[in-house]
Amino acid sequence: EAQVTQNPRYLITVTGKKLTVTCSQNMNHEYMSWYRQDPGLGLRQIYYSMNVEVTDKGDVPEGYKVSRKEKRNFPLILESPSPNQTSLYFCASSSRGGQVNSPLHFGNGTRLTVT
Amino acid sequence: AQSVTQLGSHVSVSEGALVLLRCNYSSSVPPYLFWYVQYPNQGLQLLLKYTTGATLVKGINGFEAEFKKSETSFHLTKPSAHMSDAAEYFCAVSFQTGANNLFFGTGTRLTVIP
């Protein structure tokens, strides 16, 4: 089954403790992206990657890191989490060609709470 | 500036009633427009999209949307609401053919009253 898999689904941590949220897709997609979803703000893009070893900042990259060493994986790293990073995070992927030709496929989300 | 605005963060309709979710965009270039739906505890999934051609676009689950350039709108409609339509709906826009990035609206939560 074609899917985007995020882990964990729920995560509670404390301020300053490094964490990684994993994302993996099995559709051989070139493009991958991370979004955060907050009430009243919709989805905002954190980072995206057009292909292996190519990553770029989205609208809200501060406090986050990503890497794209393999095509299928795109982990999101919070080196020193803070309470304002409490949010619902989504990973998404699509094939080359842009949204006109290829819709985004989303994972089921990771709900992060930083105390 | 290019953006997308959803009017109404919450919409309630009775089962069987018309569903109308509003979306307006601002763009200096022809937009590509999308509606995504998010069911509870799930990720977003594509409902329908407008790229070029026919301005009335039909999607899954009986939803449709009409691109109206003169009104810069892409409102989502369904003639008769079903309980299973309760979800959050996001309008999104892309401005380049080859772009993967989407700009999302703030979302509208649809409640269906039995």
C-alpha cells in the first residue's frame, strides 16, 4: 500500500531534549515536506526537499533541522525543543512535476507536546 | 502578495442540507487551486483540484468546486451533507506548474448535525 509513515504518533518531551520525528514514503517520490498545523493558522511549511541531498527552508524553519540522505526518508530534528514547538506535524510527499500533476500524500501526523 | 483565505473557521449544517465552504485567493498569476480534507486523527487527502480547462471541478464523495476568476474564488459545495462529511477542509493554492509547494488556508471545520 502506498503510504507516508510518520513515527511516533504522539510524543511528550521536555524543553531542550533533542528529538527526531521520522518520515518514510514507499512511493519513490522525489519531493518531501514537513508542515506544522496549529489552530487558526492552518498548515505552515517547515522544510522541504526536492530530491536526495537537496533541502530548503519553508515558511517557519527556525528551531528545526532536516536531512535527506535517502530518497524514502526525511526526518525532522528538533535539537532543543521549546514549548512554542508544541504542535501537530505532518510529513508529505509527491512525485516530480509539481502539484498540478501530482497531489501531496500526507502521513497521519505526529502530535508533539513540549513542556 | 499571493495568498488564500477561507471564510469561516467553523461551519455547521444539518444532515441533507447544502454544504458551502468558501475560499478566495489573491494572485498576480493564474493559480492552481486545491481542496484537501482532513478526517479526525488522519493526514490530509486531496478532494479535488483545478488546474486548467473546465472551471467546475468534481471531486470525491460528491463534492465539487467552481473556479471563478472574476470573483477570485474557489468555493466548495455538496448538495446534501452526510454525517461522514464532518471533517476539516483546507483550500490550497499553487502558483507555478512545476512547484510542489502549496500555500494552505487556515481551514474550515465542518460539523454535520443529525
